Amino acid sequence: MKTYRLMLALVMAFCMMLTASQALAHQTLEGDANVDQRCYPSIDPFIHPPFYNIRLTIEVDDDGVITAVRDNGTGGPGSVQGDDEDFWIKKNKPYFDVAVDGGLLEKFIGKTLEEVKAMDMNPGGPDAVSGATMVGAAAQEAVVNAFEGKAGKTFLNVEGSALPVEGLRGNVLTLANALPEDFDLQVLDIRWGVRNEEIVPADSYAVEIGDRNVTITFRDMAELKAGYYYVNVVDAGAKYRSPSFEGGLAVAQAPWFVIDSGLKAEDISFDCGGIVLASGSITDYLQNIQHVLVLAEGDEKATEQEIIGHHGTVGSFIALDENGVLNVDGVVKPRKGDAYPLFEDGKQYTVTVASFGYPELAFSFAKD
């Protein structure tokens, strides 16, 4: 009897130890990563805004092998900027759904941390999900972050420009610093034109970062072309995303400034079917187009044409060609709805062209 009781006690103790070890070994981990800025800032041009954070729950067995991956509130509060669930639903959820429905989360099951790191989620890669490669790359990072206890980059809670222009005197530009105190500010470069394609030579200016402002001293301000300039900044500590382009250039967080062309209203005209400048480069003018508004007589709302869309994406701009000539036969192809002509025969229009650094131009036009 005593032998039986001893054996029973040993079996129970063994079972308890086994259960305890399994409880310790089987882990539930949580990880997140930002879907945007996968290649930032090396992408050229860089005009993409923040999207959202993908959030995952990962189950791991005692050998460190993933047994389950589940969504953990992607698109919900904290996962999108400013809790903008409407933007998530309309803009980004379809791509996320394509990835999940395509078996993205199941790709990680049965793998260890090192095997997840070795996955190729790039376009055309064996682990990529067609039509949702950025989501796939973010999911991979979220799984790695879950293992390593890291967090994805968070959104900036800044209204308007994160570095608004404070003053411009001589060769010195001063920007106020509205970034969080723990944003480790680094100025990577300065880019010209609304597409952010042309990089200002790094040896033509010097940057000094203070607690309250940032000063940029140019070698010679006269060397800068007229137009829009984007100050490309990052958080060297990788806690925060870079300032976003959401809402359009005028209200976005992304820091920017404008160099005036010195032209007056009478120096810009519409002649012989195109825009004519009294002096300066029409190419420079066109690369700084903010918008072209086409308003038909009797209508209340104009058709708006932009090179850069409200969410920082390249739009289908057709109003003017590369020489500044009005595209009278242009066809607007909206994302939703049917295509329609920019100008209809027999209608009178008022066309307004705004370009950063130049006076606004407005003229009447009727298609014959």
C-alpha cells in the first residue's frame, strides 16, 4: 500500500511538473509593425503617407515553433492614425483582406523566429502574397517584433506641420520644432518639387537642431530654385514614424517651405493654348503645381487636378502637358465612377492654376 501511494505521488508530481513546464513553454506573444515606410527614405520619390499598424497574436510551442497566428485589432484604435477607422475601411482594409484571405498569416505557422526572418516577402518572392506585398512585409516584422519584444513605429500626434516655418532671413531658414521631446530628430536631406524627386546638394547647407527650433543655413539662398521644398526628417531612435503627408501639402505634418520666384501676376499668362512665363523655367513651374481647378460656367464645384493627391500619392494629372499646354481633349478617370472629359464642347470654363512660389493664374477657356 505504501509503495502504491508513493508511486501515485510520484506520478502526480511528474504530471504537475510537466504541466508547469508546458505552461511556461507555450507562449502567447503580441507584435505589431507599420505597413507604411517599408523602404523609407530610400524610395525615390518618397511621397507615401502612413497607413496603419498590423497587429498580431502569435502562439509558440516549447520548441519555439509558431503554432497559430491571429489578427489582434488591425485597423482599430491605435492601429490607425488619429483613430481614423473610416480611412482604414475605405483605403487600406481591402489590401489587408487580400493578404489575409491569401493565406498570409498561415505562412508563419510551423516556423521558428530565424525561419521567419529568412522569409522572402518581396514582390515575386516565394513567401509574398500577390497584391499585398507591403502588408506581408509588415506581418513578417510584426512576428519578429513579437518574439523580440519590439514595437512598430508609432504615429505622430502633431496637427499641421511638425516643423513649421518660423522665419527666413538672408540665407537662414528657421523651423519651429513641434515634435515630441523623445523624437530623435535627424534631417536626412532636403528635396525640391512637389514629387520630392530632386535632392538639394548636402554640401550647400548646414543644419543645427535646437530644443525649440531647427535652423538651416544655406550657402547661398540665390542658388535655390523657386518652388516647394520638403525637409526629409526621421526619428533616429525609430520610435516614431516620419511626419505624414495626410491631408495634402497645406495641412500635412511633413515639414516644407517655399522659395518665391519673384514673378508678379502679369508675368504669367495663358497664350496660344499654354502657360507662358515672362522669365524663368516652365519646367520648374510645372514641377511645383499645387493644383489646377477647372470650373464649368454654372457649376458650383470645380474639377480638381493635382500631381500629388490628398493622401500623398501620385495622382493621374492630365490638365497640362510637359510644356504647360492645356490638354483640351483630356479624359478624367476617377477611381470610382465613369470617366468623363475634362472639357466639353461648347462650354465656358474658368481655369485656375496654382504653383508653389508663383502667382496664381486664372483664365477663361471654351473648347471649340
